[in-house]
Amino acid sequence: MFKGRQFDQSVILLCVRWYLAYNLSLRDLEEMMAERGIAVDHTTIHRWTIRYSPLLLERFNRRKRGVTSKWHMHETYIKVRGQWMYLYRAIDSVGDTVEFLFSPHRDLAAAKRFLRKALARHGRPDRVVIDGSQTNREAIISCDTTNRLQDRSRRQLKPITVRKSPYLNNLIEQDHRRIKRRVRPMLGFKSTGTARIILSGIEMVHMMRKRQARYSYNPNPSLAEQFAILAA
């Protein structure tokens, strides 16, 4: 993964991890590395984040544990070039992240893309809790119908139960806060592509903190240890 790079792997992983995990700007990281005797430009750290976040997430997903059959689905707002865009997210009944999807639009097509992605990775849930969004309800019913029609197991699959309850969906509203807390100091993204990659890295770190991946020789690794394992 790091072949041919000018800087040591440990330096790259440190910068990427700190940027994704903590409320630091790129210039903060540039200054912090300079105090350690390492001259690295803030734009280089940004390029590292864009380059390695998707690769680390791909390896993380191979180790990701399964989730429960009760999901909470909601979307939150993310500003890109002064425009509000949307991060679709779902967590299960114990708070583990099911799936996420960044979209410029908040519509039926985006909700369906998100649900198809979640169903493909984790299978069918028994119940999905949403707020009062009729669009999300229609997306769940549509994807559920398609999924049951495409099933070849010849089992009698029950339809997914959709429950509308803003009160019960407080669980995911609280979970949004950790993502928003990291995004807020960034003062908005400059492009949709950059936003999608960096948000995926922030979500990965959030899942790492929830201990959502399996590691053979260390049941409770730190963030630094998890990054090192994924990069090995």
C-alpha cells in the first residue's frame, strides 16, 4: 500500500489517523509534525487522506462484524461548497453502524441506493425504524419487495416492518453527533468527491471506536493498533 512513498508508513498512518479521528485542521497537523522534526505540507496530508482512507475502509469492511436485525435509519446534513447535502446512515439496536451513503440529493433514488447497499452487505433486517419521512418508507418497501422477489432460497420471507417514530429514532440522532463533531471544524468541503472520501474515513474511525471489526490476536485494539493491522 505504501510502496514508493517518500515518507515512512508510520508517519502517513499517524497523519491520516489524527486527521480523521480528532478535531484538527490540516495546518494544525503540519505544525504538530514540524515540532517532531518532520517537514510535511498540509496539502500532502490531505492527499494522503484521500489516497488511503478508501483502501483502509475496504480492508476494515472485510473484518466487520455482523449487525442485529433491528435498524434505525436517518440522514443528516453536510455542507459542500456552501450547499447542504446529505449523509444517509443506519445503526442497529445496539448502536453499531450498519451502513452509510453520501448523496447530493435527498430523494427516493438516494434512499434506495443506500438501502440496496445496506442489504447487500448485511442481509435483511426484521425491522427498520425511521422518522416521519414518507420517502424513506417508500424506499424500504420498494427495496424489500425487490429483495424478496430476487431471493432464490425458496424461503417464505416476511416483509420488513417499518416503524415511524421520531422518539425511537433518537438513538441514531445521537450517533450523528460524533460525525458532525468532527466535520464541523472543517468548515465545509470543497467538492462532493472529497466529502465522500473523508466522510467514509470518519465513519470508519467511528466504527473502530465501537469495536466493530474482528482481529484474531487482539480483541480490544486501540485506534493506532487497528490502523497498523489494516495497513500491514
